[in-house]
Amino acid sequence: MLDNMPRGTICIEDIEIGMKRHLRKQVTDQDIEMFAQVSTDRNPVHLDEAYAQDTIFEGRIAHGMLTAGLISAVIGEQLPGHGTVYLGQTLKFMAPVRPGDTVFAEVEVTEIDHAKRRVKMMCHCKVDDKVVLKGEANVLAPSRKFD
């Protein structure tokens, strides 16, 4: 790897089908409040316990896109890492994430187009053994040839 490639970045030349990376993060009240502030999504199902009790969720839940952001973190920080460009993402929200839940976010390489530097990855997030989010990401991976 060249000296100017960010540490932890995996270049297209080194990516293989089946490679996986993950992270774990406990979602806190502060995370939800900060996400609401940054996104301007102040839906009370995320912020008001009394309101959320009367919904199908029977309590507060984290923003779905906050959970999806953990997939982005794995892709942007680990696989492929810094220099990766998101091209697309599909998401299916399977179950709510609640304040205090620890989310396990994982990506796995399923297809590679070396000539175009394109990588397709299956993505999922789990709380305990329950899948709360799943989808597929398409990214443009960094290359040593374009430093």
C-alpha cells in the first residue's frame, strides 16, 4: 500500500468476495437527540416516550437512518474505507432499534468489478440475534492506481 493511502483503507486491488467488516454501537438517548437535531427529523416517536407508547412500537425508537448510518460507518471507515464513494444503497427496516440497544452492523462483499472499481456488498444490522435492517450497498472503491 502506498504511503499516502489512509490507514485501514482496502483498495480495489485487495478486495475479495466474502470479505466482511463490522462494528458494534450502543444507541443512546443522546445519539437519537443529536440525529434529530442534525437531520431535523423531530418525529415524536423518536423523542417523546408518552407519545411513542401509543404507537405500534409501544415506546421510543431510534431513527431508521441512524441505524443505516452505522452501515455507512463500516463502509467509510473499514471496507473499503477512506476514499470510498457511495453509489447506492437499498434498505429494508425489519424491526425497531430502541434507546439502549447495541447494534451489530456488518457488510460483506458479494460482487467486484475491478475494471470499474465497483463493489457490491450485502449489509445488515442486528440487535442481539434479530435482524433490524438489511440491504445492499454499491460503492466505488479507492485504488492505488489513482493516488
